[in-house]
Amino acid sequence: MGSVSMKDIMILRELEQIKAISQEYRISILETFDYKPATAKMISDRLGEPHAKINYHIKILVRVGILELVDEQIKLGIVEKYYCPVAYDYIVDSSLLANSENSLKTIEKASIAFFEHIAKDFYNNVEIGGNNPPKKINHLQDIYLTQEEAKELNNMVNDRIQEFVKDKYSYKDNTTKYSVSTIIIPIVKNSN
């Protein structure tokens, strides 16, 4: 199988795409590809999950354009379909935020799924990896920003991170796979 060309970033502009990745399970499936083509069987083996369940979720991700079929090979009379993520990273189109309440709920659900996935990575690292390699959490609280300033800060941080990691999506000697996350959220006081 030849090399597969992936986009650096895919901007999700349709609610169906956002709904498709608003499940932590599907995010795990995407990450299990590790930026290389794989069959549903390979992914099910890596995750220790039933093939039929993985295949179901892969078909959804293909239908909305987040995964794509990149190769088919016949082995012992069985067609093996190889899929690959379309991009290394996915970003929600900010214009969807202004559309409807349904859009906002879908984006909120996707954000929760991403956060749950990040939290799972963090807890797994603490339980299994200890502090080797070291973790770093940057945390600032009670910062007062306008919506425009928050958006500007987010764009500035994302641009810097994207520039830094643009050539770091594949394994090289002496590297370790990391999860890099940023979160900028308004602090909402509970009225209860």
C-alpha cells in the first residue's frame, strides 16, 4: 500500500460531522489509526472491541467524510478495506456557533466528548506512566476577557501550537506520543 496524503487540518462545517465525533468512543477509534491506514479488524484488535461494533462506527465516520477508504486488498478471498483519517486535526467552523440552538447543543456535546477523552488520557498517564515523561498543565484562572479577547487568545495559542507541531505527526527516534490540549472557557456561576 502506498503512502496516504492527509490534510493538516479539516474544518468541520456540517452538524453531521460534529455529531459523528461527539462520542468519546469514536475519538478513540480515530486516534487508534495513529495517522496510518488500517482495517476495521486491525482497529478492533488494537482496542479489544468487537469487529462489528468498530465497523459500524467506521462506516459513520466515512459517511460524514472524517475517515476515507484508501485501499482494498483481497486476501484468501476476503476483501480487506483500509481506512485512514482525512486529517491530522479537526476544528469546528466557528460560524456554526451563530446558527441555532441545535448547533450549539451539538458543538457542546462534541466539546464534552473531547474533554472526556483528554481526561481519560490524563488519568491513564497518572495511573500507568507516573511522571515519566513529565506532564505539564498550564492553568490560569479568574482572567477577565471580552468575547473578542478570548477568541483572539484562542486563535493565537492555536496558531502557535499548529506551527510548532506541523511536522510532528509521525514517530521519529527518541520521541514519545503526547496529547496537547488547550481550553478557554468562561466561568459561569451556578445560580443554585
